[in-house]
Amino acid sequence: MALPLIIFVVVIWLVREELGPKGLLTCLSICAGLVLGCAYLNVSPYAFIALLALLDVILVLTIFGGDIHIR
């Protein structure tokens, strides 16, 4: 269950210079919002993991979108 969280930390670490401070703060606040939202709404931890995996995919496509060709 920790794989999306590990991937999120690695992706943030790799693209910290490309995102800049504003983008980094935005991504971290979205992640914190997911944590607080899932805790407040008392949803399953699997929902948090799924949402965090979706955030990972969005972050990778945002950063490497020009290099990845999607048909």
C-alpha cells in the first residue's frame, strides 16, 4: 500500500527544480488535502492510495508530457 506514496516522494524529489517552489508547494498541499480529506470523511485507506496514485500519474504527465506520446 505504500508504493504510491514512495513513488510520489521520488517523483517530487526528481522534479523539484522543474516545478519550482510554487509548483512544489501546490503538489504538497494537494497531498496534504488528500490526507486530511480522507481522514475527515473517514474513507477507506484504499481510497487515499487510489487518489494518491492518480496524483502521481497527473504529476508525471505534467512534467514529462512532452516526452510521452499518448494516442
